[in-house]
Amino acid sequence: MSGIDYRYIAKSTAELSGVPVRVYKGGEEFYRSFPVYLPRDPMEIYKKEIFGIASDVGYYATPLFHYYGVINSGDVKIVIGPTAQIMANGQKLRELAFKADVAPDEVNAFVEGMNSVARMPVEKLLQTVCLLNHFLNGGQTLEIHELSIRQTDQVKIKKDVERQRTEYVYDGEEARTRSHNTLALEEAIMDIVRRGDAAALKRWTESAPAISGGTIAADQLRQLRNTFIVTATLVSRAAIRGGMSEDDAFTLSDAYIRRAEMLSGYDEIMNLQYNMLFEFTEQVGKLRRGRYETKLTLDVANYVRHHLSEKISVEKMAEEFFFSRPYLSAKFKAETGVTLTEFILKEKTEEAKRLLRYSDKPISAISAYLGFSSCGHFSGTFKKYARMTPNEYREKHV
């Protein structure tokens, strides 16, 4: 290994940064130093993509906006991560644990470990890998802006997130321009996001005119990024008006803006922008699915969305909203026509459909992940609301 002590480098980097570090030689793990306890390494989910980075220095951004820095030196690969400026919420981390095949009794430890990883912006992570690259690759002095960043395009983002959404790729070949058309288009798009109408957004993208947004930067790349930031700001506000919690909306918006700042291609930024529009619209759509728009129903929907992988307690939910359990149950039933328990089980069934269709996890694992007491309970609930067994549903949608 050319006299380089990779163990020492990995251990020191992990201790200084508070972020997991791994060393691979010839494609096999040689050493790892984790400053936190993780029952399973989440990097394994993205190993193919990370190992596909062949340049001396690069990074990989996951669909949850967790980042991995990569240094290649001969047949040695060092991977630092995951880290993020803002870690994903508990529900997203539990879903990550599910994808990583974390045992049910280790999920809380996994979530705690991920929350204990040191936070850092992607720029700091890239500075770290540039510094290590300087010592490992003959004194190269790379700056962040010089890196050839491996970035996920629209199709790959959607495949990693759920793999079930249609590909919406911006077509910039048709030169259609219309001056000062932003206000009407902006209002139309924001209304679609507020209503959570993904079908309408799809129709809009299929015939969308080019938008002339005015000049907000002298540099074309800065213009694209600034336009993206404005769009993210407007979309997050529309999503909040549609019922999305402020914390969720602002966290998602900030994550997309950070990713856009690392992109340098027109198609990349536009693809990410469309991905962002669909992500916000579909999130709002899930909250508003077939329900009256009242504060209580939206609060309950947000709560359930954040606790899908738990055994949701109506008692705890009532405490969260400062209601008694009887009052919450009666008020929700009066406003929606369904009981809280029925609503929770329907939402879990919808999530089960997604997992059955777009993951290869066994039914027993999906049942445990969604907090059901047994596979029998899960199968009975699923059949009641989906009108077919989990196996039948999966076979039908393979």
C-alpha cells in the first residue's frame, strides 16, 4: 500500500470530522472507523453508485440529501459519509433503516446513530476530500469548483426515491419564448402544488411554455441557480398553504437549494427543479388525499405521515394536539366521516402498496416496518382496504 497508513488516515479523519470513514482495497473493505454506532452501514444501499465514481475526487448525494465523499488512489477507495447539513427526520431514517435491512429491534439504535453523525455542509465535506486527495494523489491541489461532481439526474433521483414515478425530463430543444409570462404560469403552478394535484402537474409539464423570468444575475449559471432558489421558495410556501408542515417544507426546500448550488449544467438544474415540483406536489397530495381541508385533518395527516413505521397511538396523538382522546376521535370522525383508526390503517395500507410495488423486501419485513403486530394482522388489514392480499398485489404490479 505504498507505505501509506490508511488505517491511521481513516481513524483520524473519522475522529476529527465525526463522520464514518471506510477504506476499500481492490473493491473489498480493508478498514472502517465509525464514530457512532450503526447496526448496518447505510452506504451499502448506494454502493453501486459510489463505486461508480472513478475520478480521484467526487461525491454522491442520496435521495435523502445525505452526502458521501470519495477519494480514489490507485486500487484504494476511501468513502466518507453519510453526513448532511440537516439530517432527515425520524420517519425517513426509519425508512432508510428498512432499506438497509436493519433488524426491527435495532431500528431505534440506527436512527439514534444517524442523528449522532456530525452535521456538515457538502462544501466542508468536499474540502475534506480535497485535502486527503492532496496527500494521497501526488500533491494535487484541487479546489471545490474544479471538481467534476458526479450528480444524479432526474430519472435516477426518482428511481432511488420510489422508482414508481413517471420520468419527467425537461425538453429544452423547442425554442418557445414568451416575454413576461411568469405571473400567470407561477400562479398556475403554485395552485397545482397547493392542491397536491400531481396529474395536473404532469399535464402542465407536457405542454409547458418556456418561461421568461427576467434577469436576476449577470452570469447564466448564477441566473439558473437564482431562479431555482426563487422557485423553491414559492413552492415551499404553496405546499405549506396546502397543508404541509412548515418544518418539512423548509427542510426539503433547503436541501434542494443546497443540491442545486452544486450543479453546473443547465439540464441538471432543470431536471432537479422538475423533481422538486413533483416531490412537493406529491407530498401535499398524500396529505390531502380525499379529505376535507381543515386544520385538524391536515395536522392528523402530517402526524401519521411522520409515524408510519410505528404503532401509532391515538392517545399519544391526542396529547400532541392537546386534546382528550374522546374529543379528538369524535372531532376527526365528524370532519372526515371515518374513524382515526380506520384512517391510520388506510394510510399504512397505501404505504404498504408502495413498498410492495417498488421494493423487493419480504412481506414479513414490510409488516414489521409498518408496526403491525403480526403478518396475519398486516395481511388482513391490507386485504380489507386493497381488496387483495399483499402477495396478489405484488404479483399484479411486478
